[in-house]
Amino acid sequence: MKQSFQIALVIIFCGFCAVCSNAKHDKKTNVTDITKKFVFRNGEKLYARYCAPCHGEQGEGDGIYFGLEPKPADFTAPDFFQNRSEQDLATVASRGSKSLGKSNLCPPWGGTLNEEEIFSIAKYIKDKFEPKDSLSPN
């Protein structure tokens, strides 16, 4: 039983290595693309759980906790991303909105989420909601 479990693990590991190895050499799909997709999907899942209740699924500041004062940030507002970097978004996700001089209603998730998860949320918000024609510095 133990030996068959070990063999199954080796087969799974070899299969994973083969997939990763092929991805590195595929001219159409590289590891960076795969990583970006993972980060985006992970960020999407985390955003839905930790951010959407206040900011809304579409980022318009109209989540299920409506009536908050001040209203949660609207990520779709034309000027939201002006002078706001991905690092600023990560700081707010980690330390709360008060860390950037905003209200204290957005809680700090740094004690709940690890650094990669915080980065995934910030990346998701920026990639999903920033206008594609934006001239934001980051």
C-alpha cells in the first residue's frame, strides 16, 4: 500500500514536470503567461471573498455592505488609478485603507493573507479594473 502510494506520487510529480517542461519550450505559451493566469485567477478568487463584499463584483463600490460612509472605492472611476501603483493597492490590502490616509473601514488583511495572496489581489484589481489606455506609471 505504501509503495503504491509512493509510485503514484512519483508518477504525478513526473507528469507535472513534463507539463512544466513543455510549457517552457512552447513558443506560444511560456511560463510567464502561465504564472500571470494563475496570479489573476488566484487574485479573482481572493477579491471575491475579501474585497467584493464592499467594493462589489464589478469594483464599483457597491457591494453587499451598501450604505458604508465613506463609500468604498470605485475601482472603475476614471481617475482611480491616477497616481496609484500596484504597490499602493497591495499596501491597502495588507495594512488597510487607513495606511494610505483613507478611512479605516477597509480592514488590513495582512494578518490573514500571505504576501503572495496580497500581491494577487493587487494585481487582479489593477489588471481587471484599470482602463487599458491609462497612462499610470505602474
